[in-house]
Amino acid sequence: MAVTSCCNPNRNHLLAALPEVDFARMQPMLELVELPLGEMLYEPGQHMHFAYFPTSAIISLHYVTESGASAETAGVGNDGVVGVTIFMGGGATSSSAVVQTAGSAYRIDGRLLKQEFNRAGFLQSLLLRYVQALMTQMSQSAACNRHHSVEQRLCRWLLLTLDRSDSSDLVITQELVASMLGVRREGITEAAGNLQRAGIIQSRRGHISVLQRQGLEEAACECYGVVKKEMTRLMDDALMRQDKQIGHASADYQASNKRIHRAH
């Protein structure tokens, strides 16, 4: 049976970047799983037994305070992997990982991934560069949350989510977006209303549709461009395997990066 587009491992940019010999060795270790909305992949203090390479799912990494309040520190979609502490040697983490957008991912046993990482080959270099890009996303989010308006932060978050999604119609509530950004729901309602009146998005119950991506990019702060440019800089030399049916994901990803380079 042919692998559907959303389940093709090449939809994940890290898996698609592996040389054929490395991917062939790892492929039997990969298990396709469906991740429902809201599923908790790990909680603060837990040791992670699996890593996840999303193809269509989007995972939100959160820091949770003692009071139970939380805010997103980074998002991971088909551009990365969830579970970096497995191969970085940290074991447990202070953050949590929850499914923000339901979809597919390839799961691998943490011990097997660590063995592959310790081969000190291309996979190790690839994952270390991804960790650097993830650190950029986290540090930029911290600066953005401190210095930019709720509307700018919403635009940044929507753009990053859009880059990891197959559709411009995002299934998410304003309450969940508020939780991601660590702001009050009223602030998101006001910001979304401004963008809707400008014809950039359409917000309805449980959905946010992006109507004008360019308008979203113009309304966003520089943080979105910084994160995208750093990801491109670190990952551009990891060539996609051309003999696999990657579909439109790679082309869309590269087109998005070209727009960012032109704009910034």
C-alpha cells in the first residue's frame, strides 16, 4: 500500500535530509503514529522514552509554572523533532509537549535514536544544527514576548504555525492561542479582530483562516524573519533526497524561505 502524502516520512524535513544509506538504516526503527489534539507527549520532570518526527502534526513545547500557568517556548512541526534531551543527554526536561494540531508523526525509541546519534555521522550533525535553530526560536520568543505587542506576537505565531501546516485554515481556539502566548484571551480577541477588519484573517469559532499571508508578514515583528532565516542558514546544506516522493512540502518550504530572504 502506498504511503499517503501526509504520512510520507519525507514530509519531515530532518528525515528527508538524511542521506539514503542513513535513512535506510533508520527506517525500520520508525513507527507511524497518529497524534490527537491535546495529547500530552511528556510532562515536566519526565524522562522521554520516544522521540517524534512530525509529518503533519504540530507539537507545542510549554513551560509550566508552579501555579499551573503556561506559555509556549517553541513549536515543532515537520521542520523538526520532539525529544532533543534524549540525544543531548539531559534525560528529563522542565517543559511539557502537547499536540497543538492533530496529525501524523514518526516515533522512534529513544535508545535507538541515541545509538544512531552516537555514530557521530551526518545525523548527529543534522540534529545538533536543529537544536541550535530550536534555541534561536526559544530565545527569540522570549524577546518577542517582552518587547512586542500582542498583535505582532499573534502574527508571528500564526506564520510559524502556517509554515508547518498543509492548510491556511487553522483549527484552533482563541483561548488556546492565548494560552500559547501567555496572554489574556481578551488580548487575542482584540488582536484577531484588528487583523480580521484589515482582511488578513477570518476568525470563527474554533478556526482561524489566513486570507492574506503577505499582510500577516507585514504586520508581524522581525522575530518571525529571524527564526526563519536562522533555520534556513543551518539547514540549507542538508540536501533533500531527490529520488523520493517528497511532494510539495520541500518546494513550499524553500519558497517560504525565499520570501523571508527578500523581506529581510
